[in-house]
Amino acid sequence: MQVVSKRGAMWAAVLALVGLLALAGCQGEDRPGSVTVDANGTPTSGSVSSSNSGIGNAGGNQGGTASPTAALYTPVSNVDAYFQWPVDRADILAEIAEGDWAGARAIYENGKNFVRADGTLRSLKSAATDPNVLAMFPNGPQVYGSEQFIDGIIAPALTGTGMAAGLPDGARRQMVDKGLQMALYGKALQELASARTRLQQGNTDNATGVPHVVDEAAAIILGAPNAEGVRSYSLSATARSREANFGLQGAIDTPLQVELTRLLQAAQRRDLAAYDEARDRVLGYLNAIFYLATLRYGTSAVNAAVGDRLVPLYEGWTFFQTIRATVAQASSSGADRIAALYTSDPATVTDAVPQEIYGILNQPAVLDALRIPPHVVVTKAP
């Protein structure tokens, strides 16, 4: 489906620019500082280069950390600690896999891998309960019915209380996992909002100003690699999983990192308009992760045996919470309906459930609110 709108025209222009970057100076090969696109104009590999920032190991990396394997974005400041936040998510899930819910709760509440400069730990709960992070979800308390709507998902799932009472461990695990991703998403957006404020103030120092804050957001999104060099517990990794689910390889994670690089470059040259444009595209790619996940798990629930449906239902429900507030801006009734479908009696789940979810999320007003790139829009299950 082609969505014809100003938003669609903007994304077409962006993809055209990416294509030009790929073609400029290249003779059928990938070179540093290029982006390769597929037949649909979707970025699939490569990078956008900069003289003192950006993708790859460009010069001017002033005290920064070289981006590990499988990442395009390279920070220009030291944000090692921020790369570790998704590692807490990995360790929390490892504790759950061992049946140690108390251990998982301890990591969530106290932290483990994010070590501040003063040696203290910073926890994921601190992000999940931060008012500035919660403010990134439009009208959050009204939409979710709670002031602490992120921790209100994670904490009950860890303890098996509240709405998680009586749920199988697999469903509780999904609530914890996707709630943690919601916290990371919100924290990344909060960093980008903070960076914009600093940009208006004119602080563009790589180590302390806007570029450093953009680096923090990018590190939260990308995460550190595991022992095999794979970033397996980050939003970036979730993006690649959703790409594979829908046959959209290269359509989200690579262009997301390209846009993060454009953000960094706009920050360094104090270009507020370019910063806002790149930030909106970053938001669109981040939202695309949760848009696709919300589409996916309705179908997964239908395909599961009735007794096994609670796990995909709660996986879909919790994934949806990240974009629910934004969807509600365009369709309050639609957002409520998706939430209700994912918490319905498993025995009543039929093919009509995913069809209704697809219909709601693909309303033009909803796609525009989420800023979903047109090349990522999916109208039927693969």
C-alpha cells in the first residue's frame, strides 16, 4: 500500500537522497561513506560519512568509543556506560530464564552494568520512573490510567502481582522484556529532547554539549555487543528481528543509524531545522519497531493453540504500550481497541483479531502520528 501524503513525499525524498549518496563516486562497490539501497529505495548497507563524526571510524572521535561490530553510528564522546544499559536487560532476562525472579528484580531496581563516573550504578527502574522519560509519551497518565505506567508494567510482572497475577511465566517474561524496551525507548527520546534544548542554547561541544547527548541516545538504542560481537538485546536488535519477520531486511535498523548520524552532524553545525527533520525520522524508525511488533503478535496468537495464546497476546500487548499513547493521539478508540484485543479471552481470538489490528494501525492518521516510513507500512501478514 502506498500512503500518499506530505509524510510520504518527505520519506521518498529522504530515500532518494540516500540513493544519491550510494551512487556518488561508486562503481558497483560499497565504499566507506556510502549507503546501498535495494530496488525499492530502502537503505540496506553502508554509511554516511562526516569529517569529524558519524558512521564508521571517521576522524575527530574525541575520546569517544569506536562503534562495535555491526553498528554504523560512531559516537564522538565517551558514552560507554550508556551502551551498557541494554546489557542490564540481557541480565534480567537471564535471571528469569533461571527462574530467579528476585534476582531479576534486584538488577532492575538497583542496576548492574551502567556504572556512573563516581562508581555508582544506574538502574533501568530509574529510567522507567523518571518524569522526564514518562513525558515522552503523550498524555501518558490519561492513556495508561497510571502515573507510573512503565514501572506499572515491569514491577507487577517481576513479582507476579496485579495484572500479572496468575499469568504463566512466559507471559510475565514478555511483560518484563517489552516493558524494559519501552523504558529504553522513552529514555532515548528524552535524551534527544534534551539535546534539542542544548542546541537552542548553542552548546555544541562534542564532549559536553549536544553531540554528547545525541551519543547517549544512540548508545541506548544500539547497546553493547555480546561476547560474539552481536548487539542482541538492544532496540537495534529488535528492529532487525522485525525486519526479518516481515521480509523487510535493511528497512529499519540501517536507516535509523543513518538518521542518528544526521542528527549528530546537524548538532555539530548548529542546524536546528536539520536536527528536527532527522529527529522526526529517527522517531519514525523507532516507532516502526513497535508498529510491526503490534501487527505480528495478533497473528502469532491466532496461530498458537488456545492454551498457549497468553504468551503472544501479552507480548503483543506490551509491545503496543510503547506506541499506544501516540496512536491514541490519532485514534483514542483505536488505541483502546488494540489494548482490549490483546487482553481478550484467548479462546475468543480468531483471524478477525489481527485483521482489526492491521486496520487500526494502518489508518492514515495513525501512520502519520507514528511517522512510519511508507516503505515499512505492511497491510497484511506475510
